[in-house]
Amino acid sequence: MRREAVGDLRAVLGQGLAALNLPESLTVPLLAYLDELQKWNAAYNLTAVHEPAEMVTRHLLDSLVLLPYVKSPLLDVGSGAGLPGIPLAIANSQLEVTVLDSNGKKARFLRHAVRTLKLDNLAVAEARVEDYKPAQRFASITSRAFASLNDFLIRSEHLLAADGHWLAMKGKLDAQETQQLPAGVGIVDIKTLQVPGLAESRHLVIAARL
């Protein structure tokens, strides 16, 4: 990548981190992840977003707005290219994160990212969420455009700790979707998220067992 382009990305990301009250020191590791994502995206088509500056906003910053709400251990269901799991793991080294995806090529990229970026707090699970049986349950389970809210809750119910929370990242809210919940599950809160540089609706639906 050209030096000028890297400088532009650093500026965009730096402004976004400042808006989220996150340290500027995260710029280097986050851009290192973005660089790996761009390389692999050319061959594996991991994301439909190809413009680097747009990746900063739509992938990195869009993931990092979740940081105040997550607890460890965190499971990222249908992680794809590692979103939001990898940016969250980079931003908080104390956060134990598992990124789960059943797609082989995406799981290969996730394992590559763990090795290349030396993310000791990140684990990769290649499995369907309903078949995944880890040793421990998770305090937080998140998804980013993985499935409908009802499907997400049903398919990951066995993975949530007794006092844990689901964190479903959504764009525009569908009132019907938020009302169609599995028995024994309720919405705790719905947060409006402000992603720096993104003029689109973003919401976080927080759910828990009743």
C-alpha cells in the first residue's frame, strides 16, 4: 500500500478512535489486521467492502463501538473475516474472544490472523454454532448480520452463561423482529450506536434469559 494511502487511513482511524475515547496506540495493530484482510480478500472474497477507508469505518470502527458492552469470555458467532471479534480482541488484550465460523476459507483466514497478529487472547472455532460445544459458556455472545434475531438466540442458547447477555448488532431496527423472541428470553435494552464517520443507523439489541 502506498505511503500516502497508509497516512490517510491512519488519519481516518485516528479520528475514529479519538471519537470512541480509545488510545491512538491501537492504530498500528488495527491497520496490520486491515492489511491482512485486504490481502486475503483479493483471493477469498471475505468481505464485499474493498475500499480501505470504507473498511476502516464499516469494519474497524463499526466493531469497536461494541467494546463498552462486552464481557469476557466473548463469542463472536458467524465472525466471517473476524468482525467484530478481532478488532475487539486487539482493543482489549484482557478480553478472551472466540471467533466462530463454519466456512473453511474464512476460518483459515481467522487462524492466519491469530498467528500473524500474535493475538494470544483470540481463539478460532470452525463449526456450525448449533454444533459447537466448548468447555465453558460465554458471558457475551455477539453477531453482526449473522441471522435474524430469533435464529441467533435459538441457535446459540446453549452457549450463553447463566447470567450472560446476547449482543446483536443491527442496522435499522425491525419492530417485528424484536418482538419474535424464543420463550424465556427478553430484551434488556436497545442501544443506538454512533459509528464515527458513518451516517447510517446502527443499533445494539441486548438480550438475556428471563
